[in-house]
Amino acid sequence: MNTTPYTKVLIVGVTYTVAEILTSAQCTHDYPALTFRRHGVLCTIKLAHVSDQQTLSVPGFAEARFTYTRNTEEEVPVFSYAGIDPIERFVDIEVDREEPDRFWVTPKGFPRAQYV
């Protein structure tokens, strides 16, 4: 097994696995924004409450594919889901309690309490 961290510079428009994203040198200083659309609403998977190992332990999620789209002003890398499987295979989705027209998304099996 190769334990060398994935250190390539991320390239806009290129698709990476979640395992590659979480071990990228560009993603070690902050959590990447893993996004997808649900009913036309842009959703971001909450990752701050889980370790990389926990995130990668969700069955199939390490191989899920996201396309690198940009960096935010705060230098957070943003990715958009590019997988074939329904995203619900990897995440739990709830209606956001503060903004009912949005969604609260966490890695499957790793809930995070919503703020109220």
C-alpha cells in the first residue's frame, strides 16, 4: 500500500477521489468544500466534526469523485460531485433548521448537531 501523501497541485476541471482530495497538500490547512446540488440547491458536506479516517471509512466514499472548481477567497478548495452513484449513498441529508430551503449534509453515519 502506498502511504505517500498525494501532493500534486490541484488543477481546475480535473476530477479527484475523496481520498486524493483529503491527502492533497492544498487541503491540509483547511477542510475542502465538497459540494453537490439537491433540488437545485448547492449543498456542502460538513467535514469539520470528523477526522479524515472517519470520512474515508464511509463505504465507497474514498473512491467517490469530485471535480475541482476553484478556491475561495480564504483559499478553501471547492469541489463539485462528479460521481455516478447517488450522493445519498455517502451522506446523510436533513433539512437545515435555520434555513428550511437549504440542506444539512454530513458523511453517512457521522451526524453533527444543527445549531438552533
